[in-house]
Amino acid sequence: MAQNRTVDLLVGAFDLNQRRKFELKNAEGKKVVDLFFKPITRADRKKAQSLSGTEEALDISTQMLCQMAELEDGTKAFAAADAPKLQRQLPESVLNELELFLFGLGEEASLEEAKND
């Protein structure tokens, strides 16, 4: 009987198509858009770093946002070229909130981390 390779067991254990939903609201609390995110892979991170052309973490994280964010129908929410505009014309607190959610460090994670401290 052929035994599964460890790499195949690991890869088969995780669903990269499962998406998490982020509801973006404006300052008045009105929904602007729903964004959806699949799990980040190391390849995604390396691609974002390459596209950003820098080692600057803030530039890489915004590039990752542009690369990973999807609309409900699965189409890309942003183009790679949107990163500078997002950085220039969106409040940093909003961009931070989006990127923290993307990396799984949103409000829920923060509450759990606070409980463990």
C-alpha cells in the first residue's frame, strides 16, 4: 500500500479557497463594501514583496492587500497599481484595520491575545 507523503498530508489538511469576510464601514458606520480574503500563502507574500519593489513592511502589506482582497463574486477588489493611492488617500486607521484583518490580526485576535496576557 502506498503511503501518503507528509507534504501531501499537510497540503490536503488546509482549504485555501475558504474566505473570510470583512465589512468596511465609513466614519458614519454605513457599509461601504464587503471584502473577502483567502488564506495567505508564502508564495503570496513573496509575490507582494516582489511587486512592491522594497523591503518596507508598510508598502508590502498594502501590496498584499491589493493582491488578496476580493469582491463577493471572486473578482479582485484592487489592482496592484492601487497601492499608492490607498496609501495616499485613505486614512491610515482604515488601511491598518484592513491589513490587520488580512493578516488575521483583527479585533477578535486582539481580544484573545489580551485575555492571554
